[in-house]
Amino acid sequence: MSRDYYSVLGVERGASAEEIKRAYRKLAHRHHPDKTGGDEEKFKEVNEAYQVLGDQDKRARYDQFGTAGETAGFGGFGGGGFNINFEDLGGMGDIFEQFFGGRPGPRTRPGVRHGEDVQIDATISFAESAHGAAKTMATRLHQTCERCQGNGAEPNTPIRECQTCRGSGTVTTARQTMLGTFAQTIPCPDCRGNGKRPEQPCTACRGEGRQLQTVTLDVAIPAGIADGQQLRLAGKGPVPAFGGRPGDIYVAIHVASDPTLTRDGTTVRSTATISFAEAALGTEREVGTLSGLYTITIPAGTQPGSEIRLAGQGFPSLQGGGRGDHLVRIMVEVPKRLSQKQRQLLEEFQKLPKKKGLLF
């Protein structure tokens, strides 16, 4: 039965690329095998769905053919019959597939296998997102088997040519139909397309050439990275079974909030609260910045909601071009209660002749 990748990711068929990516990240994080309650099989299923729906060309083929479109393709004439490329048949491909009883495979030996891409999460502080950080992280990934060094054979035992495919990595089957004899070329099921087989499979990895191991990763987090962004560690991911190129690791960055500072692009924002008398007379305040405590001068006559700019005290840009600014928003606190003396002084002040530009 064909797999419904849209159902696997929980999105509609008309979902945008961004919606598919968000759904994948959420599910991959939930089902990651290293997490408590993680589900390795579900995690693999989610990754498989995203490998198809996350690629524009693969998604188009999947929408037309379903999972039969993943490996659709036959070669040319040969052996008294003929081969057909299902992608050239449009909707007729499903009809021909019924005669063959399975999905068609590639005509020649498959290319280099690629391991799956995985996501891990890293939480950093607000300050680390501004200044950068070096993190050492541990996760469990399939790595090259230490016993057989990845060749799948028990040490000191030979690896021989596969007798099923005679070293070609593929086998061809022929089926008689009312339309004639059709030849189907698929990866060899015995050697999995390698063309060779170990005489005695490795006892540690059972011939897969890989084992699940705890891997330590040194991750350099650049200054200016934002919450939700990802770092790609190319070739640091899982090794595929039976040899091939490792996948990639995507490190999803989560930035912890700061009690006094917020981020707006490369701009840092904070607030400073003063009394209405200080707003009228001017004052100084010590405020926290990305570089530590900083004393700002608040001029006389400062209005509520006005901002003081600390140039170059914001976040650096990942694309270069210098740092942003830090904006301090001034909040004026009006007392809810007054002493008798305070009230008397304010009333006297209120009675003074008004001059243009005065606060009262």
C-alpha cells in the first residue's frame, strides 16, 4: 500500500514548503530516538516523508505517482522484451505497474547511498546568541562499525562477488503480459546493489557496516544567531546501512529569554523607569547591555516613551556589516500616593505662572 507522506507530516496536500518544513521539525523533535519517549521508527518515517515532500521535484512526482514515482524508471530494449520509463507514461504508469507487481528500479547499479539527515537541539543564553559560543554536545547516531570498519564482513573473512547479480548490483526480471514481455531492472536483493557480499557477516553489526554509537560534537555557534535558526554540520550525520556517505546534522538553536533585554533584528531593546521629577530635571541611570552595565544620561525634559540610542551596542549581523544599536525606552512613573509635603509643593508649583515649554 502506498504511503501517504502528507498524513505522516500532518499537513494538507496544498501545504506550502514552509508549512511542510515546520511540521517536519516539530515531529522530528518529538520522535527523536534520543529523547525520552522518542520513537525511532516514527522518526525514520517522518524523515522519509520530508525527503520527498521537502524536495520540489520529488514532491511533484509523488503527487502524480504516489510512492511508485520514487524509483520509477526502466532502461532500453533488451532480452527479447522492452523496458518502460514510468515517468513518461503519465497516469498510465499505474496500469503498467499492476502487470509488474511492484515498483520498478534503476537500470544500473545505484549511486552512492546517503545517510539520513537528523536534527538536534541546542539551547543558548541571550548573551551567547550575541557573542557566539562553543558547545560540546552528545547524541546517538549510526556510525561506521568498529569491528568490520564498515565493510560488513567478519574480520579476516573474504568479501566475494555476489552470485545472484554477478557483481552488477542489479537483477532483471521478465513478465509476460497481454502487451508483451516486459523487463524490470531492480537493485539486487541479496547484495543490496553493492555487487559484493561478505562470506561471513560481521557479528557486531550483522553485516550492515554500522552501529549505533554515542557521538560527541563540537559546535561553533556564531555571534548574532537568532532563535529558531539552524546550523548545518555537513557529513556529520548517520552512516547509511551497507556503506555510503553520512547524512547531515542540523542543529536547531533555541535562545533563552533575558529578564531585561529583548531582540528586534540586530536591535536590542530595554526600558528604564524614572520619576516625573527626574524626567523634568534630568538624571542618570545604569542599564544592562550586551556588554555589561552602562550609565546613560537622561536629559531634562525627557518625555515618557522617548528612546535613548546606544550606538553599536546591539547584535552583530550574521551577514556582516557591523552591529545594531541598543534602544532604551524611558518610562515615567507617576506616584499613586503623595505625602502632605509633596502635595503642598506640587500645588504651589501648579500655581506658578506658566511659561512656554514648561512641563506643568
